[in-house]
Amino acid sequence: MHVVVTGASAGIGEAVVRAYAKRGADVTLVTGPAALEVPHVREVVKVRSAAEMHEAVISRAADMHVVVMAAAVADYTPADRAAQKVAKEGDTLTLVLKRTPDILADLGQQRRASGAGPVLVGFAAETEQVIARATAKREKKHVDLIVANDVSRPDAGFDVGTNAVTFVGPDGVEELPLQPKSRVAAEILNRIEKLLAARPVKSL
């Protein structure tokens, strides 16, 4: 099985990569600048911007059975990049931002247009209305599974080894209790296997 995962060190993306490696999948990891020691992956693609990540994932998606978008990609980026250091002038600074490419939404639209494509898994890191926002995200971006969590909790989310997530998928909502990220990753893979089993076999 061919899988592409986005993510960084010590996060759920790395845990998913490790879990897939243990199950013998052919994994491509797309990551920003980070020190990673992930075993048995097909390819590690280092990117420095949301645009580079978009290109790396989109260009590989057609050859994948599964795309897991675990990276926390910024929604906006500066509209213009200064050629040199910006001098400090005045008490305020106006910065114009533009939307970054939405990789997951683009993958969902491509799959809708072609009628074929990989299983798509996205993440929703929220601080309120977690299930409602995850449900809306899944519907808007046309993906199979959203893994949502409340990052305002001190024991879950970023920079800790545990997480408590809620799966929002075709069968509804399923909450998982707080547990190590390695176990969360295994549960994510179990749900993906169910999604794959319900689809026509894709030979690559």
C-alpha cells in the first residue's frame, strides 16, 4: 500500500508514519524543516512553505492509496516577501496576508471531478465547537475522515505525548479517550483500513 503523510517531529504525523512503517506500508513523508528519524519510509520530502507542500502532495496523490494530512499548515502567508530585512520604522507595521493553498480541499475536489483517488484523512485542531467544526470541514473539503481534537487541553494536542481525538467519518462521530499518540495513530490506521475495505481495490 502506498501512503503519503504530512507532519513534523513529535506530532501525530510522525506517529502515523511509524505506525504505517510497522504495518509494512510504502510511506512518503512530506515535512517542513524538522529533525526526523523515521524508519523504513519510501521517501522523505523536505519543504519550506505551504506552496511547496501543496506541490509535493498533489503531484504524488494519484499514485497513493491514502493521503493523511497531519501537518498544521498556516492558513495565511505574507503576500509579498521582502528582498532584505525590513527596517524598523514607526510604532506599527501593516502586513498583508494571502490565503495559502488548501491541499486537502484541492485533493477532495480532484477526487470529486475524476471519481477516483486516495482515501483522504484530515485533521481539525480546534479550541471550541470541535465536533461541529470538524463535521463542517469534512463536508466542505469532501474528505473521508477528520481527526479532531481540542488543542486547548494541556494534556492533548501539540508538544505532549498524548492526545484525545474524535473521529468524524461516514459512520458518524466516535470519541477516543486520552492515550499515547502512538496508540491514537494505530486507531487512525484501523479506521483507514475500514475505509479502504469499503472501496474498489486500487492496483498500483
